[in-house]
Amino acid sequence: MDSFEKSYKDLTFPSFTNNLTADATAALNPLKNDAQAAAETSRARLADIDAQMKTLRAERANLRTRTIQDVLDSDPSLGKKIEKELSEGKWETAE
């Protein structure tokens, strides 16, 4: 038992320096930042799409009762374009 105890006391282990954590953090932080930026962009885009969907739903609900005058009132340039085409004798659609 004494020889075991002596061997155990004389036993030394090399010290471990953890460089892996710093290397991993340095490598992964740019990826994390990119992911956070992409997530923020996605959240902003989602809010924009939600607003567009709300508008489209409201417009769809009004399609059955919407008149030509309502369309022209919502886009005055369309009325001017139509008047110009009619004054030039363009009665057919170009598209």
C-alpha cells in the first residue's frame, strides 16, 4: 500500500489550457450576429406582410360593393390615364 500511496503522491498531470472555448466563440459569434440580424429583418418583413394582408382582406371584403368611381377616387392618376387614352382614340386595352 505504501508504494501505491507514494506513486499516487508523485503523480502529476499536465495542466490543460482551454483555448477551444475562445476559438469557438470567435468563430461562432459572427454567425450568431448574422442570425440575429436575419431574424430581426424577418420580423420586420413579417410585420409588413401582416399589414399588407390586413389591407388585402379589407379590399376583398369591399369588392362586391366597390364601384368604378371608388376605384378612380382611390387612384386619381388612373382616371387621368383613362381620359388621356380615350381622348387619343384608344378604346381597347393595351395589355
